[in-house]
Amino acid sequence: MGKGKLNFTPGGPEQMGGLGGQPTQLNVDINTLENFRCPNCNNQVFQPLFVAKKISALQSPTGKDGVAPMQIFACTNCGAVPKEFGGALLEQDAQQPLENSDDEK
């Protein structure tokens, strides 16, 4: 991969950079960037998942109860969701790495 435009959102998925909530666009050579590693197992690969947040009728623009999907990223090795990838959106007991049923044989 060569030099190219990279959409960059400072601070993780729960924050937006730029004006009007738009991602900041930077010209960055992605080959010079350091890979993020899982703080639990040092893995470099993550998968997108969603947390469903309940919205009460009092907070909803429609006046009805609703659900808002929030994207997070979990480690493909241990299942941990680092705070930089949305771990703060999870309840404390849900922040533990996912159990891998294949390891329990």
C-alpha cells in the first residue's frame, strides 16, 4: 500500500473529529503507522461488533422507546474490547474477554 487518504477519527468510535461531526481527512502513508495491539494478548486483528443501547421514550426524538446500535471492535483472539475501541460502552461485567468454547475441550 502506498501513500493515500485515510479517514481518521480521533479518540475512537464514540467520538467524531472535524467540523460538524465529520471525520477528519488526512494524507498519511499507512505503512508508517504502528498497528494497535490487544492489551490482553498482543493480537493485532479486531472484528466489528455492535452494542445495542436502549433509548427511553423521554430521550427519543420520536417519543417512543428505541434502540441505538453502537459499533465496537473486539480482539479476534481473546474477545476483549479495548477502551479505545468502544470498551467504555460495555457494562463492567461484559468487558471481560469472551469465552472460547473450543478451548474447553
